[in-house]
Amino acid sequence: MGHVWLTAYQDNSLDTEALSIMMQYAFEKMGVNKIFNTNPLECEEQIAPLKSIGMEITETGEASFVNDENGNPIKFTFCRMMMTKEQWEASNPEGYSPKNKPEILNMMEQNSVTMSDIITGLQAGGEPPMLTEIRELFEGMKGHNNYELPDCLKFIFEHLGDYDELDFWDISALSGDTAAQVYNHNITTSCSYSVSAYLTGREHIDYMFDAFGYGYEYITAEQFNTDTALYLRKAIEYINNGIPVLVKTNLNDIPAWHSDVGTYCLIVGVGYENEKAVLKLLVGGTVPINYDLTGEDKIDLIFIGEKQREVTIEEI
């Protein structure tokens, strides 16, 4: 079990409580028999909460993770700590008794989800999750088709009921797309004719969302493939609340996306067809395309979060 705390949360009951919840879940739900933890012996802030919940030092030794400027290892003394399930069951951590708080485990169970749960929900009948108001995306006659990110963000803000006074071109200026033109003739490696697509990734997304005062959650393709059910459930919750989900991908990885450019699009629905979970992707126009999930999906998901501060139009 590894843990790292912000210093603001060290030396108080929060670190002890969080570790207790983790250990309770491991012993009582995952069924593990022992938990180990390794820390620098002199790092008392890290070790103290572990000791308080009953972990004991079982081994010490010399270790090194980095070298100094001369290439010599910087050594330190580590300690290995351990707690068995039997010790856990017999212990009663001072000031906190997690075994007397079953609602914590219930909460963690409620937050777990499997693909079977998702599929069962999609097969339960009724209309599948789908946005009801879909206007044309990437209107080529208006020059929108090369600047996907600005129109996707405009679409999201429309569904949030925010920044109505900003149009596509305002957001395109903010994203850098109207500042320079990008032409890429090698569409097998990068399918975009825009600055925002050239700069695609977490750093540029962070810049854009911060400019509007919004938080966000960036889910990489690796994260999505590791816990598809969790993020599908979140996407369904967003769709049911009328909010699309931004997707960063490459049209070469989306078989039904027929265009010469394509990096950003929107999830506007989720379905179950031909015994597969299907994303409804809006990649242009008003009719979404189907994307069958494979478990090796090359898509990053960006969920817009809460508005963290008010931003004036003048600031933007």
C-alpha cells in the first residue's frame, strides 16, 4: 500500500482515517491476508499514521532512488512495515474505528461498477442515453470544419447555458486557431488542419478550461481501457444531465468517421447494439456515428467540471 499526502493534511486525523479506510477495504472486501508499506525511516510524518493504525516495522535497510550530480547514489535508510488480517481484526485504532463504520464500505461498493452493470442498464428498456438537442456541429459552410475544439466547447457551453454571448470565432481566437493556419498532408499521423489539434493534449485543454474558469477531468485512453465501465457510467450520467463529453482521438482510429481531418468530437449518447457497448459520437452534422468499444480504444475523455470562478467576457 502506497500513500502520499499533501503536507496540509499531515499530522491530523485525515491521513489516519484515509489509511484506515484503505486497509479496511483491502482486508474485508478484497480478502488480502497482509498489507506492506515501505517508507524512509526518518520520514516520521509518513510513518506515524501507519503506526497509529497498527502497522509494525518488520525490516530496515539501505536504499537509493536517485543519484547526485556526480552520479553517486543518494542513500537512505528504509523501513518495511506490515500488518496481517488477524492483527487488523484485533485492533481498534485510537480515535477511529473503521469496523464500526460499514457505510464507508457500502459507499465504496456503490462506487464500483462492471461492464455487466452497464450492459444490463442499457438493455433494461426505454430510450438509451442520448442528448435531445443536437445542432449541427462543424458547419463547413461557416468555416467551422477545420476547428473542431472551439465548436465542441461552444456546443458544451450551450448545453450548460453559459457564455451565450461568445460565438465560435471568439473561442477559436482563444484556442489559437484563428492566429495561424496549420496544414498537414500526412493524415496517417495527424488528422488536423488547426492549431488546437496540433497542440492537442492535456496542457492545451488545461489552458482552455482555465480561461473559462471551469474545472475538468482528463481521462487518458489507458485509463479508459483500464476502467471502461466506470467512465462509461460517468458518460451516461453526463448525457442524462444533458451535457456532452469531449473526446480527443484521431479519425483514423474511428472507422465510421469519414473525413480528411478529425481530432476532437463529442459523446452525445451511449447504446448497446450487436452485443456491444456503443458510443454515439458527434463528428459533424446532426447525426452521430456509432463507435463500438473494443477494450483497446484510442480515445481520451474530457469531462467538464464545476465552474471554479467567474470570468468576464473582457478577461476572455
